[in-house]
Amino acid sequence: MPTNATATVIAVISTPVKVAGTWTDVLSSRFTNDNTGRMTYNGSRDIIADVMLTLTCSKTVNGTDTYLLHVFKNGVDSPNIRAEFAMDNSRDPNVALSGLLNMATGDYIELYVESTTGTDDITMTAANFRHPNLNSRGYETHLHPAYKQSRSPSRRPE
């Protein structure tokens, strides 16, 4: 999502909604991406995906609100990949989040956002949603420090 002007409507406090906007697939390997931001894994082996997201967001309504970004896998919240941030209409914060997910063929990930303090809409003006860089064994190459000791499938995080 190199540039976006579509606001994500926050109708209910503390209810995640899928981030609005048109996403563009710049370069992907073993994933297919649609323009709504859904990234589907098509690799032949299960992997541990190192999901990384950076974005810039804005809002036009006065006042400070707290937002929570979520990565959803197959339509379900992944609680280990979240980022909370506060913002007002005077600055456009940059936000980053990352985490590990087990992925099997056909699994998909998407970005959701919620406001925990109000119903002010938010616009993701730019975003980069990346999937793992895979090596020949089918595991991602940049493991979280807590998992560097083992690449065993039985020790994969959920």
C-alpha cells in the first residue's frame, strides 16, 4: 500500500476491523496477494513465517485515541502479533510490528485495527506488509532470538 487515502471506519470501540485501502503486490515469493491486503501462503512445506509490518497512519478528528493493530491468520486474531499506539490529528506516527506464525499451504494473513478509546476513523497512508524470506529447507531465515536454538517443527510458535 504505497499511498492510501481510504479511511478504515471504526464504528465500535474495541472491535477489530480489516484495514481499508488498496494493497499492491510489489514482490512476493511463495505467497499470493490480493488488493485487499490478504496474503496467502502457497509453498509446499509448512513454515514459520516472520511477519513484518511497517506503516504510517493519520486521522482528521481532534483528540487523542489509542489504536491496536492485529495480524489475523485465517480470519482469527494472532495475539502474539500486535502493536498498540496513541495518536492525535497533529502528527502521523510510524508504527512497526512483527512476530512469528506457523503457516501451512493455503493459510492467509491480514491486517486489522481497532480503537480502544473511541470511534475516530484511521487512515493507513502507507504500509509495507512483508512475509518471510525462505531458505531451501522451507524455514524462514530470520528467526526471533528466542527460537535461534532450534529449527525443529515441534518447537514452532503458534
